[in-house]
Amino acid sequence: MTATITTTTTPMGRVTALGRAELTLLSRNTLAMLTALLLPVGMVAVMRPTIAQMDLEKTGLDVNAVSMSGGVGFVLLFVVYYNLVTVYVARREELVLKRLRTGEASDLEILVGTALPAVAVALVQCLVLIAAGTALLDLDMPERAELLVAAVALGLVLLTALAAASTVITRTVEMAQITTTPLLFLSLVGSGLIIPLETMPDALANVCRLLPMTPVLELVRAGWVGGVGAHDVLGALATALVWTGLAVFAVRRWFRWEPRR
């Protein structure tokens, strides 16, 4: 008689199980939970007076549009990117990732399952920001909802991949505060979260459009307020996809599953 071995789990089941376990850990980490839930909202509140002092007349935007679209960027940067860098490094240093690789889950399933809670929290926060912008700040409903959805989805994938790639140069959880600073700083200053690219000199704006977060923010604003041509939309999509591809390549090539010595 030949014994038949059956698999009792599915890829979706394994990813969901990993996500539930990670969500439990996140809920027990008060600092991480508060950072994920309150920091993006706090950043919008702090930066709003600065945005109000800018000359936005020529940009086709107003304070509310810049603040809310920037809020989506803050969520992606802090809830997804910064949070996941610390999570991946912590799980690596605790040998969790190494142990998970000895089971049925594939490398991709482990990375996705670990990121699932952060992605879910970020998605909910983006939906809340969009709802709050239309209900409380008298913003119109999104002009092109499909672009807004695509921007958020692409941003979640891109920032998750960049977070995994950033662990390559992050030896400890404490070092994440240093290794994440370049992307956070460049995104805050040059990707349009606070200062719209339309207010910059053309040469500087063109350089800033090549930053990883810029195409995501441009697609968010294109979806929310419209007024963007097909050429600009395709350019933003192409830039975001190139950055995503580079991040995925870096993860496949250099991601470490065991503690760095």
C-alpha cells in the first residue's frame, strides 16, 4: 500500500495565519500601535499651518487637498515602511524568520504574512482620511477613483518591498531609526507630501519626480482632484513600477533570513 501525503494548508491560509500572529504581536506593542495609529494624523496636523502659508494659487490645489493627499503619504511611509523595517529586523534577530522557513510557508508567504497587519492598518487609515476629507473638509469626491485606488495599492506594495530591502543595511531594530531616515527625509521634502512639486523650479521638480514616493503622491492627487493628463499618469505609473522592481530585486538578491553577525 502506498501512503498518500496530503497538505492541510493553503498559501492563503498560511499567509492569514502569519498575519494573525503578527497582528497579535502588534497589538501587544503599545508604542508601535500608537505610532501606526496616531503619527500620520499628528504629522498632518503639524504640517497643515506650514502648507497654509504656501502660495498654492498656481498649483490648482488648496490646503485641504495638499493636507489630505500628504496624509496618505504619511500613512504609507510610517505605518508601512518604517514600521515594517523594524518588524522584519526584529523577527530576523529573534530567529523567527529562520524558523518559519523550515515549515511549509514559502519566502514570499512569510514576507507577505508578516506585512499583512501593517498593510491592513494603513489601508483602513487611507480610507478614513479619504472619508474625513470629503465629509469634514468640504473636499469633493475623488475625480478618478480608479487612480486613487491604484495609487494606494501600488504604494502599499512599493513601501513593503522597500521596507524589506532596507533591512539589508539594518543590523538591529535600533538602527532602523538611522537607515530609514534617507527615504523618510527625501520623501517629506521632495515628494510633494508637504511642498507641491508645482511650487518648485522646473529642474528641481523633475529630479524630485524620480524619487520613490513622488509617483505615488502624484497618482493620489490625480485621483482625488483630477486635472492630470494620460502622459503624466503613465509616467508616474512607470516610475513607481521601476522602483518596485528594483526593491523586489534587492530583496531577492540580498535579503537576510538570519541575524547579522
